[in-house]
Amino acid sequence: GGQPAMEFSFAPPGTTPGGAGGAGSVRKALYASSMSQLRLLMVSRMAKPEEVLIVEDENGNIVRETLKDNDVLVQYKIMRETLIYLAHLDHKDTETQMLEKLSNQLNGKEYSWNVLNTLCWAIGSISGSMAEDQENRFLVTAIRDLLNLCEITRGKDHKAVIASNIMYVVGQYPRFLRLHWKFLKTVVNKLFEFMHENHPGVQDMACDTFLKISIKCKRKFVMMQVGEHEPFVDELLRSIGDTIRDLEPHQIHTFYEAVGHMISSEVNPAKREEYVQRLMEPPNTTWNAIMAQAKSQGSECLKSQDVIKNIANILKTNTAACTSLGQPFQNQMSSIYADTLNVYRLYSELISASIAEGGPYASRSSLVKAMRTVKREVLRLIETFVERCEDPHLVAQQLVPAMMDPVLADYARNVPDARDAEVLSLFAAIINKVEGAMMEEVPKIFEAVFECTLQMITVNFEDYPDHRLKFFSLLRAITNHCFRALFALAPAQLKLVVDSIVWAFRHTERNIAETGLNLLLEMTKYFQVSEFCNQFHQSFYLSLIQEIFAVMTDGFHKPGFKIHALILQNLFCIAESEQLSAPLWDVAAAGPAGYPNNASFVKEHVSKLLTSSFPNMGRAEAVVLVQGMFDYKADLTMFKNHLRDFLVQTKQFKSSDNSAMFAEEQAARQTQERARIEAIPGMLPPSQIDMGDD
């Protein structure tokens, strides 16, 4: 066999590690038998990994797991790392123990669900810790044994347990599967077989594992393999109807995403296009039949629950394929786009009518919920295509004009409860993709969504949580890509924008507060390099300083400290910069020469602000504090330390946990530690390793 990937030495520093006379090898030999016993113990007690969905319930039945047990996941992580260290200490012993235990499963000496489960979870967990040739030798035996066990065992529950173990193990070893086409093909056909097992856990795992393997091995399925007369994907597409006939809709969506990965790796465009058409043929057939019926009999036939459910599932299937296909999904998208918008418009009108007739309770009826699902799925499909599309021009020219009325104007026309937050994230995605090409449309977007959404989210901090986050993400997209559009706003509208950002960072909900703070920082920087620098700061500088100090010192927004500091640093720097030439003080009251410059005014203003907010703070103390902020503004680390020193002495912070304000430094330390651990072969799970396309 080849050399182990890495040898560990526990020798004291200065000795030759692992050398003939090294203390390390002596100690290793000394502990060898204890380590071997520990390995056996770990293998027989291994905790369940997250991917395994099949568990034994309290009545001894094999069922699909309903709740994730976090304690088990934490235990699994620790055991997995320990087992990888143990494997590196002695690769041979690890392999021997595992294969011996497995052969005892086959010959029936110690077959039990628990023994088999823990063994397979352990085998899957050490993926990446062996050198390639050892891993190949080990897995050829292990996978063959597991497949044999599956053949010889009878009984539904036994089959389910063995199936789940085969699936977990093969899903953990993509490198092996890529090197062994025969095994890969056998494994995938086995997964197709499991898709017909009417055991919910088995079918779910079969689809999840199929997706995992398709992502890592996608090229293998479109290439002509030795000994085959066609690429595997051809065979797969020919029998797709048969393969998925026993799957639930959500499982079919996973299946479609998996096949999309395979097809996306086909380099010949004509062939790829043909594959996409064949893949989409089953859902397209149903879709076209529904649309034809609607055209001939009128929209009445689209109102039945079954048809609505069917349409939602077809849209989800399209979204799943689009997620993995990306740009090659374009022709399919073009062929259904007009119909999806018609469906969207129709269901929107029906929902509005139901709510108008039945009042607020109508929005909770199962029919309205089902129709809203369709609307959301249309929006998700378009958003997915926009994000994955590589042709911004196509998005701007073909998709956007057609959706302005049915999607955007519809949002404005609807009652608040019928507005879909996904409209906001869709337009954010479009602007992020086509950038400045949306400049002309921004005023229309503002008109349709801005004030009506603000009215929904500024009543309190709780209602419409989805709309909140997506609204500020949309505003952020506009700020970063169509900034000039903000100049076109009337002063009252710009004030609304700034007020809404303040509203965002007052949230104690971290995501929303952080989006608001980032947005404010980006927006002020754009204004500072524009011809509107003076106007912007004369309008908003003092109120922003006050608002940032308010959230920074109230003790409820500690995780935002890093960005609070960046914003204050920026505002203090601009006060002393060339860009800002207009006075920030009230010239009518103090006269044009009331202060020698903006910096001296801001220092006095902030000192007063602090003494009025903190009654115990004396005037002199405040002046020193503010002078320090100005002195350190060029050095962010010093600036942050100065702010923190001040905060931890205030009564809001004195006796509380302030670790959130040091989160940034803490994260940097953790990243270093992770990097050290991840350098050990096997520590990074295979799903997180980029293997490229070979």
C-alpha cells in the first residue's frame, strides 16, 4: 500500500519526529494497543450524521426522522474529528478493524441495525483521511460487501437500514466514485432502485444522495465511458418517467436539480439543448395540456385545487432544473415565460377578489394559500433564472418589460396582506444582475413598492418580517448599482429613504439592522464623492450622528458595533475633508462665521449630545472623549478601542456581557484555528471540497 497521507507525532519539540530514535515513535508504539481499543469503541458508538434520515423509533420500527437532534449533531462533529485523528495515527489498524466488523455483518456473526449503522457512519466519516490507493482498496471491499448485504437480506426494515447505510457511505466518497465508473454506475442504478422503495426515508435519502453525487461527478455521466455504447445521461433521460414515478413532488424536484448538474457539464451546446428538452418533456406535457385547456375553456378550469397544486409543482420542477442548469435553461424559460405571467396575473386577480369579498380571513383559506403559492413560485423561478443567467442584456430587454405590469404594478394594486415579499427580492436580483441598465426603471420601482411597503413595515418592528429584509436588500441594490437614480428623488422622498434606513438599524433583529447599517455606510460614501455631497450632509449629518450614537450606546445593538464604528469614523473624517465645503451648523442662528470650521462645530455638537445623554458625564470628560475620536479617526483599530473603552464604562454596558462588541476579533481567531484543523486530510467534509470537473 501507499504511504499514509500524514503521520502524527506527539514528540516533544526538538526530537526527530517519527525517526528511528525519535521519542514520538516510541510513545506511539507504547499507546498503540490503547489507541486500537479506542478506535473500536469510537466505531461502535459513532453518532448519527446529519445526512442519515432513517432512525429506529421507540417501538423498534424504522421510520423517517422528523426532527433534527442538535445534541447528536454536536456529538457527531466531535467524534468525527477524533476518529480522523485516530485514523492518521494508524491507517492500517483503522482499515483492518472496519473491514473485519463489516465481514461479521455479512456472515451474520454480529449483524444488528445498531452495529451496522455505527460502522457505516464511521466509515463515511473518515473520508479523505486515507491516501488515495489505500482508500480505493478499502472502498472496493466495503461497497461490494454492503451491496452484497443488501442482496442477501430480506425484510422491509432491514432493507431500509442497509439502503440508508449504502447511501451514506457512497455519498461521502466522491473521489473514489470519480475514479471507478463501474462502481459509480452501479451505485446510481442502486439509488434509482431505492427511489421505488415505498419507505419515505429511503426515497428522500436516495434523492439527496443522487444530488450529492451528481454535483461531484457530473462530467462522468455525459462522457462516453469505456465499455458503454452511450453516455449514461442518454439512458437516464430515456427512462426518466419510469425512474421518478413513485417519488413525491419534492423528491422529483431534487431529482431534476441533480440531472440539471449533469446536463450543465455537457460542452456541446446542441447536445446540451437536446438533453434539456428531453429532461423538461414530462412537466412540459402537463403544463401545455393545462394551458391549452385554459385557452379553449376559459380560466374556470384553473380554479380547481388539483390544477393549482399541479401548476405549483411544475413551476418548482422548472426552478429546480434552472438552479443547476443556469444559462442553458434559457430556451425553456422563454417557452413558458409568457404563460407564467398570465397565470400570475389570473391568480392575483382571483386572490384580490376573494379578499375583497371575504375580508381578512379569506387570505387564510386553503384556496387563496394555494394560489399564493403559485404566485410565489413564479417569482422564485424568474429570480432563479435572473441570478443564474449569464446574459444581463437578455434579462433587461426581454424579461423586465413584460413583468412591469403583471408583477410590479400588481404589488402596488394589492391589499398589504396579498403583497408578496418575493417581488422585492426579484427586483433586487434584477438590479444586481443588470446594474445600471435598470436606471430608467428605478423611479417606477420606487413608485410601485416604496411607500406602500414602508407603510407595512413602520407600524412596528414585528409585522411582515420577510418584506423588511427584502425591502432593504432592494434599496441596497439600487444604492450600489443605480445610485444616480437617488439624485432624481424629490427631497421629501430622499428623506423617506434615509428615515427608512434609520428604522432598519434600530431593529434588534440582527439581519435587518446589519443590512440597514451597511446600506447607510454605502450610501453616505456614494454621496460623498458626488456633486450632492453638501446637500446630503446639510440635510442628514446631525440626525445620523445622533441616531448612530443612540443605537451604539443603548446596550441592545452590540453586534452592530463594528459597523457603528465604521459609520462614525466616516462621518468624522468627512467633517474635516475637502469634499464637504458647506457649513453643517445652522447659519441663520450662528451666522456664517459662527464656527471656524465644520470639525470644531461637530466636536462641540457631539460633546453636548453626550453630556445630555449621559448625565454623569462632565463637560471636560466629553470634550476629551470626542477629541480622541477625531484624533484616532485615521486608524480604525485605535478608533474602535477608544469607543469600546468609553462604552464599557457606561451603565448600559457595565455589568453585562459585552462579547458581541469583540465578535470581529473573536471570529478572526476562530478562522485561524479552523484553518489549522482543516489542513489535516479528512477534516474538511467532501461536500466542501471543490474537486473541479474532470
